[in-house]
Amino acid sequence: MSVSTRPKAQNPSSGRKIPPSLKYEEIDGVPYYYKGYRAVLSQKKTVEEIMGASALQSAIVSLLIHILYKYLPFDDYLIATNEPGLHLKTGSNLSNDIAIFAQNKLPVPLDEKYFSVPPEVVVEVDVKIELPTDISETEYIYQKTEKMLAFGVQKVIWILTKTQKTLIAEQGKRWVITDWDDAVEVLSGCSFELGPLLRSKKVIE
């Protein structure tokens, strides 16, 4: 899949300078800001109020982390959460919800900079940015996914809570959109069925 639309930077109508703390990520030099950042600029909300994940999003990430640690060999993988930063190149710095790295591909020791090694798998839960007026949510998802695959990520999984759908994009394969009740393989020997998993914890009905 490819997206021909190239987004432009989104600036507040007032022309006010946007604090760096409100930037979620950057793709090809184009900054993307946290959803709700305009409310912070107009002093209707605090930075902390727009950065927090919803209860459903938090539960999904928490339960997936449990599955990953249960089925992936601890010595073989590092599972990074809490919006791990991924540096693709100058002007392209992404944030992820879950990034699964092969332990033997990581530098030793890790430093305070963003990861510059492609994860094996990235899991994203919903779109966290304020979408520019000239790009749709689907276009953004496709663009970000393609950038990660081109960087060397082997698989990108998007979990979308509004539609209860999952997008699986894997190197060299057709992209697949599936329902939450279907099994999704993360890596060999590790898969999840999100719907049953969430219902088992009474997260959804």
C-alpha cells in the first residue's frame, strides 16, 4: 500500500509557537502534535490531560504486555513500552505504544537517546495525534506503517478501538484487516485473540 498525499505541518490559527512538549512525533520533517494540543494552547486543558491514554487503551496495552512476556523468551526480546521513541533518520522520529526488539540487535548499553534499531514488531493502539486538515486517519496510519516497514520493522499491528478492528502489516505480505475475535500472531509461538482477552477481564462486553 502507498499513500501519495504528503501532509503539511499543522499550525494553530493564532500562529502561536507550539511548545516541544506537545509534539508526539515527526515524519519527514513534519511535526505531529498530541490530540487535543490546541486546547492546551488556549489554556483549556493541561499538557498532562491530553497525554494520558484512555482506560480502554491502557487495558489493551497492559494485557498485551502480559501475553508477550508470557510467551516470548525473556532472554531473546526486549519489550519497550511507555511511548518508546524510534529514530528513523534526521527529521523522522516516531513514538510507539509497544516495540518488541530482538535482544541481540540492541547496542550495549542502551543510552538516553531514541532507539535507532528497528524493532521486530510494533503494536499501536489508536491514533494519538491531532490530524492535519489535509490528511485522513487512514492515510496517517498507512504512511507511518510504511515508514516503519521501510526502516526494517518486520510487522506492524494497529489496534483500533472505535471500529474494533486490527490492521496487520508485515514485510513482503498483503496487509490484513481483521476483527478482534480473530487470532493475531505477533511472533512465532506468540499470538492473541483480543476480543476474548478483553472480555475475560470484563474490559468489554
